[in-house]
Amino acid sequence: MPLMLSSLYDALLEAGASPEAARKAAEEAALVDTRLTRVDAALESLSHRLTVLTWTIGVGISLVMAMLLLALNWLWQLMQRVH
């Protein structure tokens, strides 16, 4: 038997739906819930990856800026010796 939301099934039966229609509706609702859970997990994984990527890019840019400043400082000191 496929996954089914029993509380929805019971509520539909109390509302007057036939047992077959209530069962199908409860099974479809369970499928939607399962899909949403998978999508939520995928979005959480994507969010984690984006956080790691953001930090990696930030550290990379910081290292490039530090190397650029060191190179400019070295050039400045070289120019001071020439004069």
C-alpha cells in the first residue's frame, strides 16, 4: 500500500467522501509532502554549497588583495631607492 496521510483520510471520510476517493486524495497529498521534503533537502544542500563558495571567493579575493598590496609596497620601496 502506498504512503497515505491517515489524518487526512479520516477527515475526508468524516466530510462525506467515499473511501476510495479519500484514499486517493490522502495518497496524493502524501506524495506531494514527500516531494516537498526532497526539494527542501536539496535547497538546504544548495544553501550550504553557496555559503562555502562565498567564503572561498572572499578568502581568494583577500589573498589577491594582500599580494597586490605587497607588490605595490615592494615597487614603492624600489622607487624610493632609485631616487
